[in-house]
Amino acid sequence: MKVGIVAGEASGDLLGAHLVNALKNRVPGIEFVGVGGPKMQAAGVHSLFPMETLAVRGYVEVLRHYREIIGIRRKLHRHFVDNPPDVFIGVDAPDFNLDLEMGLKKRGIPTVHYVSPSIWAWRGERIRKIARAVSHVLTLFPFEKKIYDGAGIPVTYVGHPSADIAPEHPDRKAAREQLKLPPGATVIAMLPGSRQSELHYMAKLFVQTARMIVAVNPNVQFLVPLVSRETRNMFEAEIYRSKCGDLPLTVLFGHAHTAMVAADAALVASGTATLEAALLKCPMVITYKMSPLTWRMMQRKTYLPYVGLPNILEGRFIVPELLQDDATPENLSQAMLNLVSDKLVREKLTRTFSGLHLQLKQNTAERAVDAILPLLV
């Protein structure tokens, strides 16, 4: 039995790896081929192309890599047509995967899309395309199921795997000891994104924000976990360009969860990391920058007043969002200083995050396998 599977970024790599392992436990001898990162490959996925090639966000950024990305999709389509899998699973990356799924579904290959596109936040018209492209949708958030039920699209709410993994009561003391942090320091985790295209806009912003925070609070220690050698090099190059080599800042290769558990608060680029911070009970400020043209185009299609997943799930602003023109070192440093100095606010956020955690904890991988197995028969 063979499964085609494609993920396009670090968060999808984590989701895909959990699903692959769960399917292997239930279906002995099952094979996986497609595109995956280090976690999926370690789980046994044969990756035909580097996942980093697909990890591009935003209209302008995609245009720069358009030919390469379209070329990969065509080659994947041809591979799966010539070597049909029993089912194809697209893990997130909807702009890439939905077109691939549509082509494969027309060829009679069952298709599953794992992680609903954000049709509730922007580009709601995509639901018509989803209906043509997928045999089944697996959603991570409970409110999404009603949308697909209303459109007549087969759907299963499976919860979020990060909620299954994250400890309900993180051990901050142990995390600080593991990272050898000085006793009594104010610890701030900084997560500027997992894509190179994100670091292009975020690296300088985060470095300058750190410099302004230190000017007010010299007792701060920064942790910057990055997922690849390329993003780490980009961030370290910005430290050098900004002449900030003396910042009390530790760049980590991975260890994002440990950094967030250890931190008093985090500055987080909008995306999956905001949910992970919430599940790890880490108070945060959310930020994001992209090309001005991409920002203007996205704003015209946006429905919600917030972009951070904790705010979306709560249906209200529970953590600050400083985006695009508002994302300045002055604004971000002030927001972070306010957060780390207000213990009552951090404790209230921790209680709210605990409620979100329990809502999303659903034994996700097993629920996803239960939904996929009927398509394999």
C-alpha cells in the first residue's frame, strides 16, 4: 500500500510526521513518497524534492519562485499519475497542494487535505476549489467543521497534534536549566519565522527590537530558535550588519519548544508558532511583515480583525498584534517590556491558554487515521 504525501513548510513537516507514524502503526508495510522535511523523512517518507523549495509565503515572494514551484508540481503530478498511490494527502500548503490534488482526483486518486485553508479568515471563495480538489478534509479547529458540512464537503475535526504533545503544565525551571540560563534573568524567546522569505523581512526587525529592549532592561536574555541552517545564517548576518554582536542573545538550532517554555514571554511571527506558544503557556506579542504589495492584496481579502491563532480561536484579542507598518522596533520593544513587567497579565493569559489546550487535545493522529483508512480500502 502506498501513500503520496506533500508538505511545504516546517509546521506541515511536523503534522505529516505524526500522521505517517500513526498510519505505519495501523497499516504494516505502508509506503510514503512525496515531499517532506527532516521529520517526515525520519518517519520514512521518500522525499522527491527539498521541502524548503516550497516554503515561500506571499504573492510577490511566490512570483519570484513561480517557475521552480510550478515545475515541481508538474513533476509530482506526473510521478503520481505514473505511480498511482492508494491515497494522496496534502499537508497544508493549499496554494500548492489544492491544484495538485485536483489533478490527481480527476485521475481517480482519493485525495485528503490535512489542515483547512483559512477560508474563515480570507479568500473564502476557495471553498469551491476545495470541493473540486478533495475527497476529504481534516480540520484542526472545531469551528471549521461547520463550514465544510454546510458546503457538503466530507470533513473530520481531528484536533491539533501539538495539543497532544504539549505538556499541560510545562516545567519552566527544567527548561531554563537545560538551556543554562542565568538565574533571575528575564527571558524572551524570539521566533521570526521558519521560512527564508520571512527572515528577509523579520531578521532586522527582531534584532533592532532586542537592542531597544536591552537598553531599558539590561537583565534580559534572548533565545532565538531557528529551523534551518539558512535561516540561522540570515539572522546571524543581520546581527553582524547591525553591529549587535554584544546582545545577550543565543541562536538555537531548533529547540523552539524548550525556548518558549523557558521564556517569560515571546515575540512571535504570525503563524503556527503562535499556537505552539499558547499551548506551551507562553505569553506573547504577535507580529508580521511582508512585501507592501502582498500586504495590500491580502488586506482586500481579509475578513477578521486579527491574524494570530490564539485570537482567532478565542474570537477576541487576547494577545497584541503589531503588523506591517505597526511592526516597528519601538512598538514591539514597548509591547514586550509591558508584557514581561506585568505578572498578572501573564498569569491570566496562561489560564486562557490552558482552556484552548484542552479544547484542541483530541488524539489527533489516531482520529486522522480513522478518517483516512476508509479511502485506502
